[in-house]
Amino acid sequence: MDKKIVKMLFADMCCSECKADFTEDSVFVLRKEKNLTVLQIVCQNCGKSFGIALLGGCEEKIDKNTTLSEAALQIQEGPDAICYDDVIDAHNFFSSLEDDWQKYIPENLRKQT
């Protein structure tokens, strides 16, 4: 993922645990497809891990002359807003997961307890 996009997305954001700012080194791309990018954000201060999925191909829309404000508006373009049916579908999906669903997450990405 383009470092300029990462900087725009995570500027002014901080860890909810320790309040440290995220850096470019905090962002790891786990998976990238045509219109989907799955990121892991790890706080460089306390180690708390966050998962984020970005929909849309925002990289093609940003050029060297794009300002941060313009890019933020471009990044927000994408699919329709989430509706009630989407929420119900997500609820049903998560409800149907087995008790040991974390076995599908690679060990190095699981939260250490």
C-alpha cells in the first residue's frame, strides 16, 4: 500500500490502549485483492493489534498533485452504505462460528494473553 495513503489514513489517529500515535511502521498489509486491502495495525509503543479492511481501489485515484483533503474525499468513495441487512448478515456469520474460531488466525497474529 502506498505510504502516502497510509499516512493520510492514520494521521491524527492513535492507539486506543496507550494513546501513542501510529507510524508507517505500525501498518502491515495482510492481504490485497482488486478492491480490498486487509491491514493489521500494531501499536509500536504497547503492541496492541488492530485489524482493518479497506474497500475500494483508492490508490488509482491519488496523484502527486492531490491534497490531503481531496484524497480523504476520494478514499471515502466506494460501495453503498451498510444497511440493516448487512448488519444482520454479519451477526449471523459471527454467531455461526465455532468456539475455537481463532484457530483460523495465524499464531503470530493472535493476541497474546
